Amino acid sequence: MPRPRKRLAGPAGPDKKGPSGKRPKSENPGELSATVELSGSQKTAASNNCGETPSNHWLMKSEPESRLEKGVDVKFGIEDLKAQPKQTACWDGVRNYQARNFLRAMKLEEEAFFYHSNCKEPGIAGIMKVDVQFIRMMKRFIPLAELKTHYQAHKATGGPLKNMALFTRQRLSIQLLTQEEFDFILSLEEKEPS
DNA sequence: GCCAACGTTGGC
DNA sequence: GCCAACGTTGGC
């Protein structure tokens, strides 16, 4: 489970997992340093996304309700992100290979939906930017059930959510969204809950 | 709390 | 490199 944490002020670590060690011991599986956190000021424009390249949009899952995993509470909802210094957190604990590749592919300032998973009401709670910093709450919470309704309709009609990873890659904790998916979900904010 | 989906592990 | 067993994710 991706497990955003309090700021650890780590460098945006290239993760050093060599091919050598097969995998993290089950003893301590978390803490791969696939960190997106950019500590402190982002002085350098270097990795910044200024320029012409269109930026990617993401969806990142986290659990807003308390749950112990090896004695550690993994709770980290959007309110917890807001409560961090600079409203910025370090997104660690991602184990899945593809999710980690996405973490590495992210560029600063790209936007991501903060998705609440494994909880009473799963869905998209807000928006943050890669750094990982809170931007804003959704104007209204967009429940999974509503997204699923659109997904099912779009499968038939060829609408924007027809291939949404949330449904086609069910267990992937970090997902790349198409521009169409991102825009469509944003447009839902303006609508009445369906 | 249950359990389906699905990723990972490890014997062969 | 197959695939059954196992572990995890995450909706319900």
C-alpha cells in the first residue's frame, strides 16, 4: 500500500534496489525509497515542468482510515496531507513494480487526484501536485460508485472513462490518467451527485 | 469481516 | 518457464 508519511526530507532518492536482493524481506517490506518528495525549496527549474511538454495526470491511492500493518498505522487521508508542514508529504511504501515506475515517471508540478481507498466511502477527495503537496479539495467528493457508473456507461458508449485504470487495473495504487479522464472527472465536480 | 481479484513466490 | 499456493488490495 502506498503509504504517504510525514516528511522525511529525503532526497528524491533514486532507489537503490539492486537486482541483487530479490526483494525486500518480508520483515520490512515498506520503505522502498521511491520518493517523490522534493525536499525544501525547488530552486532548480531543472526538473520543473515548465516548457511545452504536456504534463501527465495521476491518481494516487491512500487509506484515510486507521489500519495496522505490522503494528504501524497506515492511515493517511487527505486531511492528514493538509496537516503536514507545507501540506507536503513523502509518498513511500509503494511496492508494486508498475506503481514505482509511475512514481519515477512523475514530474514536478504534475497534478494527481488523491483517492481514498479501503474505507467507508472510497473515492476522489482532492487534488495534489507532485512534490507531494495538497492543492485543494474536490468541490464535492467524487465517490467510487459514481465513477463506476460512468465507467460502465462509457464502456458501451466509448466515453472518456472507458479504459480507466481504477477499474481495469484494479489493484494498481498509482495510476496514469489520460487528459480526457482527468478533465471528465473534474467536470463531475460541477454536477449534482448522480 | 468476507472474499474476489490479482500480483508474487517458489517448487518443479 | 509453468503454475499452484500464498499474500495483498480494496470493495462491499
